[in-house]
Amino acid sequence: MGSDVWVGPWRPHRPRGPIAALYSGPGPKYKLPPNTGYLLHDPSRPRAPAFTFGLRLPAGQTTCGPGPGYLVPPRMTARGTDGCPAYSIQGRLRPSAPFCTPGPGRYFPERSGNATYPSAPRHTIAPRNWGVRGWHQTPGPGAYTVPSLLGPRVVGKVSAPTYSIYGRSTVGSCFEDLSKSPGPCAYHVVNPGVYKARAPQFTMQARTLPPQDNTLKPGPAAYNVNQHQKPRGWSFGIRHSDYLAPMVTDADK
């Protein structure tokens, strides 16, 4: 191409870094990294150092001594204990049992026998028992059992074939139930009232009594005729006033 096509000193060249306009991206879906904070910071911007607040260390790891909480015994000095004798009040010990030593009368030298004085050998006459022990170690004739000669398991003999008698099997016989269904006797008789018009049904009960009063009432002997009160009577008198003074005569004095 000629030089007259280009205008100005700009000429196409390879870009030094990626340009967003040269790539087809999803648009504003992706955000630029923030400039605040320490994590996910924009790598093209300067980032200041970040510090975190740690936990307080326990006192046992930072201190090198027990401190004023250390309890010093009262009798302990810089050179050790003060050396004063100390006593404790305890109960009196029980007296130990005296050692009982046997006296001269407890010894019997004459009974020492062959342990002290030399003596000739002595023997006793007893029956021989070594043969009896050997005879008892061998089983007798009654300890052996002769195998039976009956049956198929005969030792050292030829046995005839044996058969066993079993019961009659229902498999393949006329008694075998191939359908595996219940027989006529397995069904109960259905009430005709289920599939026909049901007849009226009555029950026989006791005779119903008419309603009556069952409360207890007094009989003729519960009444007392002699204690019957007379009807209230009326007497004829003179009506006096409540404010009239009573008549007092000489005889009353």
C-alpha cells in the first residue's frame, strides 16, 4: 500500500498488553478487582501490608516464674529448713508381744534317733506291687467290642444291599394336588340371607314389666295415730291497745 493512504504518524503495530476491545467477552458480568483490602486486590495497584489481631497467649507460656501465688513453707529459709525439731501428737503404740523362746524342758535329744546317731539299715517286708500296676494298665477282654455282622457296615466282610421301607409318597400318585387349591370341605356354608331376600328375624326375651315406682314407701305401722296434732283453734278475746296502761288496784299494792 502507498504512503498516501495513511494519515498522520500512526501506523498499525502489535500492542504491548492485552486490550479489552480486541477480545469478545461477556461484558459487565466480570467486575474489576477491588483496590481495598488485602485479599483479591488489584495486582496493578500498590497494596499496603495488612495485620491481624491475634489471640492473647496464656499466662503459663509467657511467665517464667510462679509469681506471688507461690506458697513458701513457713519453716523454709534461704539456706533450707530452720532446723527446729518438730513433733506430732499421735496415739501410743501397742506393746509388741514378747518373743517366746522354748526352755530346756522342750527339747528331747533322745528322740533324734538316726538323725544324730549311726544305725544299721532296717527293711520292712511288703508284697511286690510293681507287677500289679503293669497288669492294671492293660485292658481286659471285656474292654473290647466285637463289630456286628448285621447291616451294611460290616468290617472285613461282604454285606448284602439293604433297603428301607418308607411311607407312600403323594408325588406322582392320584393323591397329589397339582392345582394346590382347597377342596370342597374347605369352604363354609354361606347364609342364604346373603344372596336371597332375608326373612324377618325375632328373638325370644322375657316379658317386659310395665313401668312402676320402685321407691320405698312407709307402711300402715309407720304411722302413729296418738301423736296426731289437733288442728289450730281460735279463741275470742278483747283487743287491747299496746299503748294502754295496765289497771292497778289497791289489792295489787
